[in-house]
Amino acid sequence: MAKIALVLILFSGIAKNVYSQNLYYPPKNDSSWAQITMQELGWCTANLDTLIRYLERNETKAFLVLKDGKMVIEWYPEPRTKDSIWYWASAGKTVTSVLVGIAQQEGFLSITDKSSKYLGSGWTSLSQEQEDRITVWNQLTMTSGLNDLGSDPYCTLPTCLVYLANAGTRWAYHNAPYTLLDKVIENATGDALNVYYDKKLKSTTGMDGLFIKSGYNNVLVTTPRAMARFGLLALGGFAWDGVAVVSDTAYARASVSRSQELNLSYGYLWWLNGQPSFMLPTVQIIFPGPIVPSAPPDSYFGLGKNSQILSIVPSENLVVVRMGNAPNPDGPDVPTNFVNEMWALLRGVICTVSSFDETVEQQTETRLMVNSDTAIPINARYSVYDLLGNCVIWESVNSTDFSSLPKSVYVVTTLR
């Protein structure tokens, strides 16, 4: 099966700097936050209304953009304000990643340890030999090998955690092993999850909020500015105004780098852009190209259901926060379509970003951006897949008119 390039989406090479410098950090204990205007930055203010209308139409509750740590855009629809709280969904996995790193640097755990050291023997339904292969690292990288295809992928009971593959041999977005990292943290440190969060992140960065139990999940709920603060922490190399929050630099860098060779776009619970391919929840399809074509290639993300989005762009000292309801209530846990559309409009606002304009070492992508007038001649059998891996056109040889498909991003394959 060969991939055929339909529309070329161009990117510059990965930025050389991993972490940004010369950042502003807002005070921890008051609401002041230094601002910089779009006019001062030379951004295209005329394009902002289009972006805001898109966000409002898609039930956005908060949208923030930081440049060099300073607030450029902070928008809330009435009656919401900067003090309104919202949930992070799976974007909160990134906070868990940082807490695991802190626990390791403090000597409470090692990510190479067997998970059973902290969860106890029999935390799964696996044989002892199979269970002993699962480490904290496997939980961080979604490579536990536990079956994510059961009736409840959130269930953390041993009866729900059954064998599918040896740990480290299969990538699958499985919430239950991730959620159990909270127990790993608690049992390793002796602190309840919210106590450890308070000590290690809130006290240093001024973040607010707490983890709330929802079914089997622990869901982080904060103000949007707290997510922006966390994004700024990540942007600064997991340090806050000169204070190293994650002083284990090897862990900090590994967390936002390719963690394994199964899903190249996944770190330690962070999503990575600019990689040659990516995988998504519920399917074992490897899609070509970066996960968010519209965003700079060095960006990385916390992504959660209903389009909770935290974007970090080291090459441009940018942090972008979006919180809100789902544009599609039945949409995926990882909102790739929405974040890609959002960034496409945002890049029209940030019209001076160099990484959008460079042409050296550009990458190309085999994806089709479908719109009402797309028609592409293909003299071979082809199939079209959406980003959840669903086949929307199967081995067609007749029509090359894609106007019947919703506007989105699709992967097209041809059969020789």
C-alpha cells in the first residue's frame, strides 16, 4: 500500500532550542500579569475577529496566548472571567507527568521500577511474570500492554486490567494505567495527590485548583490562568523564575521528547508535534506526518476530551490555552481536528512567527484538507480514513469529489 500526497502542508525543521529563555513570570500571590499588545508584536490584528468567532461558535470558555510569558490575548465569553474554573480532562496528564518527575528526583521512586512496587502485587489480572514487566515508565508512555479495548478503559480494578501484549511492545491510549500513576505518586511519597500537587506545583508557580474524583478518574479543575502558568513552567524548562521545579533535566527533556518507537508523537503523557508519524486512541493505525499540521513543528501539547488544549512552542516563546465544551460532544479523547483548525486561524493572527515562514528543511505531509471544492484525480483504487482511523471511502475508483465529506483532515491511501 502506498501513500499519495494530495496537498502539501509545509513546515520548517525542528527548532534547535529545547527550552526558552528571557521569560516573564507573573507574581504567585496576586492577579497581576504583565501584558504586551498585538500591535507591539507586529501581529495581524485584523484576523483576530475571525479566530474569536470560531472559538465562540465552538463553545470555548477561555482562550489565552502568552508571548515571552506576557499576556497577549485573554478572552472569555460572558459571563465567564479569569476566575471561572474549568476541567483539564486528559490535558491534566501532563501535570501528572511533572509530579512523577519530581517524585523521582526526590528519591521516592524510579520510573524504571516495577509498578507493583507501588501498587502491590495483583494490581492487574495478569500472571506475576506478565505484571512484573510493567514499569512506571510503561504507564508514562502508554505501553503497559494492558487491554484498552474492554468495555470500560477507565476502570482501574484488577478485573478490568487484562493482558493483551507484553509491556513495551504495544502503544495504546489507555486511561486506567495512567490513572494509577496517581496511586504510584501517593504510595511512593506518602502524600495524597492534592497535597503533593499543592507542595510541588501550586506553592511554586501560583497555580490554583485541585484534582477531583470522577468515577475512576482524577480530573484536574483550575482557572484558565493556572493552565497558562503550567504552560509557562514547561516553556521555561520546568523551572519557575529561576527555581528548578523539575531539577532532573534528563527527565524533563525526555518527557517532551519521543519516548518510544511505537508512537513517535508521544512523550511522557505529552503529545509531540513535528514527528514523522503519530497514533491516536482506540486504533492501531500509524498516520503519516505531524499530529497538528498547522502548529509549529517544535510545539508540544496537553490535549483533553472536549478540546482542552495546552500548546507550548519553545521556538517562539508561546503558550496557548483553550478550555471549553466540545465542538462535537461525541468527539475523540484527543481533539486533533479542533486543535489543528484552531492553530490554522491562530497562525493568521501570529503573522510574524518565523517558524511558519521558513522554507529551509521543510517537511511535507500526505493529508487531504477537505473542503467544498476539493477534487483530485486519482487513477488507482484508493481509500480515505479520518483521524480516528475510520474508513470513510473504501477502495473507490470512480469519484474524486470529496465535497460530501465534512471539512477535516483525512489520510488517503492507494492500492497498487
